[in-house]
Amino acid sequence: MKARGRSTRHAARPAGDTYVFQLFVAGDEPNSALAHGNLVRLCDAHLPGRFEIHTVDVLKNAEAAYKHNVIVTPTLILIRPLPRVTLFGTLRDPGQVLAALRLTGAR
């Protein structure tokens, strides 16, 4: 099932793991927009060419939120590589986000 809503995709490089993220947002709410921007900046800096971001607007696709047990937005789920990681909030602290996603020192 393909998630509906805004989607930002970046092609993966052949070398290294591709990180696949699913970001659940609530329309154009400020915290949702902030989380998306913070995630894009973090990925551009630490995973250039090795990430995909699938953005799901829970106001348009409540079924996807239910399927992934999302009750708060913004919610970020690291889909791949395993294990899955779930983060909540605007992702404003890059150090904490990198550590939670096991990306400390990743380039």
C-alpha cells in the first residue's frame, strides 16, 4: 500500500544502506512542517543520496496512521534498515535524533 500525501524521495547510492523513513504529519501544522524540514536537513547532511522520506498526512490517510499505531504527530518511523525506530516531535535536536537512529558518525 502506498502512502498518500506529500512525498520527498531521494535516489539511493549503490554503496551503503538506504535509510527509509516514514514521517506522519497533520496537514500543514507548524510542528509537522518543522519536523519535515529538520529531517530533510539531517538526512542531507548525514545520509547524502542514501535516504527516502515518505510523508503521510494523517488527516488524509488515517488508515496508515492506524496501521502503524500512530496517535501523535509528528511521528517518524525508521523503516529500514532494521530494527525499526520511532521518534516523536519536531526532531529539533540533531544529536538526539542521530543517536536514536544509530547514525552517530554516519557520513
